[in-house]
Amino acid sequence: MPFRKRPRVVIVGAGFGGLWVARTLKGADVDVILVDRNNFHTFLPLLYQVASAELEPEQIGYPVRSILRGMRNIDFMMADVKRVNLDGRVVETDGPKIPYDYLVLAMGSTTNFFNVPGAEKFAYQLKSLEQAVELRNHILCCFEQAAHVKNETKRKQLLAFTVVGGGATGLEFSGAVSELIHGPLARDFPMLDFRDASVVLLEASDRLLPGMPERLQKYALARLEKMGVDVRLNAAVSEIRGATIRLKGGDSIKSETVVWTAGVSGDPQIQAWGLPTIANGRVAVEKTLQIPGHAEAYVAGDLAYFEEDGRPLPMIAPVAVQQGTAAALNILKQIEGKEPQPFRYFDKGAMATIGRNSAVVRVGTRTFTGFFAWIVWLFVHLLYLIGFRNRLFVMLNWSWDYLLFERAVRLIFPADRESRCHVAGETVVDDKREAGS
Ligand SMILES: Cc1cc2nc3c(=O)[nH]c(=O)nc-3n(C[C@H](O)[C@H](O)[C@H](O)COP(=O)(O)OP(=O)(O)OC[C@H]3O[C@@H](n4cnc5c(N)ncnc54)[C@H](O)[C@@H]3O)c2cc1C
């Protein structure tokens, strides 16, 4: 038999898109290299629960090498991709250069601050495990500091939590923080008057959960308000300076914690790679998910800008999973000398949870709210969470929380950033704030 070199497929990103490319190529007559800067996959839909001390970071991350066990034609490389040379068909990393025959870019998205002055510098983000842990530590530090601060204005500022963006992440995080504050933290800090604590959710448009049916939007708003979240619609942030959040129209809020969940965009470095990007840095792909002018290169997931029936597909996990699968199948078709097929999204629905016993779910044209929707939300998230161990521990944590009104983890850990947890009498300084406050 003459030696035949198998085509090499390089996948960048071990998120939902990249993993489903790999799963689809398992056992195929190709050599695959999956590249990610982390050695683990992150289940982003539960990230807000790490930030609100409901889950431990390890419970929503899973080692890529363990996921790939048994997939003999697939190798993993932990490396940060610095550039893709599309003409030369080489992926350049902070380590080796990787030549490819076929490429799938599935690098996800980054936070879009919409050029609001001070937002990137002063607001917390919720896009990675590190950021979720940093935010959890900060929230707990605010309470530790507030317990010792005599000045009432400063104490209220420490206990004020502002979330920007009324999409699913902003809504879920606001609800979870409100439950954390008025449940376990109220018991941990009996010296504090919890009427001083506040959670404010700012949304620039006139509704929460854009894209969801109106009934679900109204239900979510009513539930959040019942939980004590101060929801402000038509409230666009114009500037963040230290602990001051200015709104268009002149109002301002004093808050030590601002969490920015308002927008997402593609990785800014991609524009320098010569890819056809739209305004928010995502790659405008062909109907087959190929990069225009590069039939051997595909984009899947959040990074791909794809319109269907005149509207862009949402940046959610099911789109990434289906696009990852479709890109892999198209590569196999090309290898067999066949034409790649256009991608079509199968919309199974959408959901968001607001808090204990309450969620909103859309399946087709049917909508559900309340306890039933909440059970559906729990079940679907457990189903998609990777790793049996993670599912088990997440279920245990949720049960613990549900039955005992208690959060499993409230460690400020790692505690290596002194400025974050610094209590100096009346002085409240935190490195993310000191420049502006
Ligand atoms: C807080 C939050 C909550 C969400 N909740 C939901 C939800 O409830 N339901 C839902 O459907 N969707 C939700 N989403 C959206 C969903 O998580 C994304 O749509 C999905 O993860 C996109 O998959 P992806 O593969 O495109 O990117 P990701 O899953 O983000 O994976 C990208 C991967 O690429 C790697 N990477 C990036 N750049 C490089 C580089 N230069 N070099 C090497 N590796 C790199 C990253 O480390 C990462 O592993 C949520 C997102 C967030 C942030």
C-alpha cells in the first residue's frame, strides 16, 4: 500500500463549537489538532453561578484531554493562537506553528463595551472562569469591608451591585446575587442592615430578554422586582468612573460593583488577520460556514456572523453546537470531493432562569414560566454539562441550596490580591477603583 498522508484539520477553540467539530470528526480518516489556550472546556451558561458563589469553578470546567479520550485521531495542544495565515494555511501560536489542510475557527466572543468611557477599566466581566472567580471574590470582599465601615454612604456603596445589560446573563446574575445577599449573606453578616444592600439591573432598551416573547419578558421583569432587584429600563450607561455610573439623561449611581453583560463581539485581534469581519468583529461567513475566498477554512459559534431569514443567529450554545457539527460534516464532504452544504439552524427554543422556582422557557411558539420552566431549565443545563462528576456535584450543590437556602462556597480564594480584600478602617480602596474614586 502506498503511504497516504491524511488531511490535517486544525480546530481553534474547545468551546461548544470546537468540541462538536471534534466529536463529529472522531474516527474519520483525518488527523485533528484541537487548540485552546486553556486545558479545559468551560460551560459558560453556568458561569454566573460561580460568580454568585453557587458553584465551584471546577464544577463547570472539564479537562479537554479527558473529553478527547478514546478519540484516537484527535490530539490536543494547549496554546494561545496569535495569528492565522490563511494564504499560507498555518496557525501561529505562542508555541509551535501548525500547518493545516482544513481549519475551523471557534474562538467564541469577547465583551463589547460599546466604547462607553471607563467601562472596560472599571466594570467586571463575565466571560471566563477567572473573571467569575474574581467577581465572586470581589462581592464577598465588599461584604467583609462593609461589616467594618462606619460611614453610611460608603457602606451603601459597598453593598450596591449594578448589573449592566438585561439579556439572559444580566437577568440570571441579578437574580442569583439578590438571592445570595438576602439568603446566606444576610445570615453571615447579622451586624449589617440589609436595607442598605441593593441590586440594580440597567437595560438600555424598554424590555428585558430581547428576542424572547413579550409574555416571558413581562414575567421576568415582575419576578426580578419581586425579588428586590431594582430594574431600570431605558437606562443606558454613558460613563463609568470609579464607583460612579453615569446614565444618559443625567442620573448617576454609586456602586462599588459594576458587572458588564451588555454586549459581545469577536476577538479584536482577528481583524488584523485579514478576515472579513463586520462592525462588532465577528466573521461574516458563507452559507456553508466557509470564510469567503478560503474554501478550506470555516468559522463556527459566536465568532461566526450568520444571517438566516434576514436576521442574525443568536450567540448561544445550540447555534455553536450545530455549526460545529455542520462545519465538520462539510469538511468530510470536501475530502470526498463533494460540495459543502448550506447550514440551517434548528431552533429548539430559548430559556433563562430568574431564581428559585422561576424561569422562562420558549419551545417553538409555546411559552412556559414558573416552577415547570425552572425544572426544564435545570434538566437541560445538567444534560449539556460535560462530565458525570460535574453533573453530580452541580446537582448536589443545587439540592443543598434549594433545601437549606445555603450556598456551598463562599471562600475568598485565591486571596493573593491584598487590595481586593483590604479593610483599613474607613478607607475603602480596591485596585480596580482607585484611579477614579
Ligand atoms: C455568562 C454567559 C452565560 C451564557 N448563558 C447561555 C445560556 O444560558 N444558554 C446558551 O445557549 N448560551 C449561553 N451563553 C452563550 C454560549 O456560552 C456561547 O454562545 C457559546 O459558548 C459559544 O460557543 P463557542 O464555541 O463559539 O465559544 P466558547 O464556548 O466561548 O469557546 C471558545 C474557546 O476558544 C478558546 N480561545 C479563544 N481565543 C483563543 C485563542 N486565541 N487561542 C486559543 N484558544 C482560544 C477559549 O479558551 C474557549 O475555550 C452564555 C455565555 C456567557 C458568557
